[in-house]
Amino acid sequence: MVTLRESPVDAPDAHELLAEYFRARTAGFAEQAVVYTTTFPQPEAFVRPAGVFVILDDDERRPVGCGGIRLIPDGPHGTRYEVKHLYLRPETRGRGWGRLLMDGLESRARELGARELVLDTHHSLEAAGALYARTGFTTIEPYNDNPNASRWYSKVLAAPATSEDQTG
């Protein structure tokens, strides 16, 4: 059974997945004559309530994917978390596990009080862009100056129902 588990971003298996992710981005950008800037995440940015990092384990309990959310300054909808470092090993793609990662991150963002999720990506990552569209993200103006990004996305999260909403 495929599972998601929270993990420190600097745990050995998380670091291994992130290193693969950064190597893949560096190689992909080089093919386009673009330089990719690698920045390993600060561990404290992915510890509740500042954020969360998750690892996806396959049926054999091997780590095959990862992603995180981190708190950034409020946006037009209130509390905002940013999706970072979404990665699946190539041999696992096409199984719906990217959606599982996104759903798990969104659920955790809601638990932390997020009203909006944002992310940035590069236009060459077409499968990632398609995943973001399928999971309800829409294109927005840039919210940061990430040198690796050429597209920015947002998903507004509904406020949780209050007891007043439920009673009347």
C-alpha cells in the first residue's frame, strides 16, 4: 500500500530524494541552456506550524517521492503556504501518486490554517503543470523572484465550516 508520512526535510531518505530532484532539474535545465540554482531547504521551514515535509513510500515501503509546504507571507486570501520540492522518481510516474502527494500537502495546509496554496514551476515541466491544473491550481502573477521559475500558480482554500454554518 502506498503511504504518505511526515519526515524531517533533512532526514537521510528525504535528503536522497531532494538530491535526485535537484540533479534532475539541473540536467533538464542544462538541456535548455538554462542554469538551475540548487538550494536545499532549511529544516526549520518544514516543521509545524511553519511547514511540513512528506515522503511517499511505495508498496514495498521504499521512499519514491516527496514534497513540502512552508508558510510564506500572507497573500490576498490570508494565510498562505507554498508547495515546494514536489518530486516522484521517474519509474513511479503515471500512477496517480503526484495527485496523492498534492492532496496530502493540501490537507496538511488546511490543518495549519492555510487559505491559499501557491507554487512556482518552470514552463518546461509540462507534466507538473498538468498536475497542478488537475488539482485546482490556476495561473497567477509572480509572487516571488525564484530564478528557476517561469510560471506561478495558486489554489484558494475554502475557510473551514463554522458551527454557525452547520446549524443554520
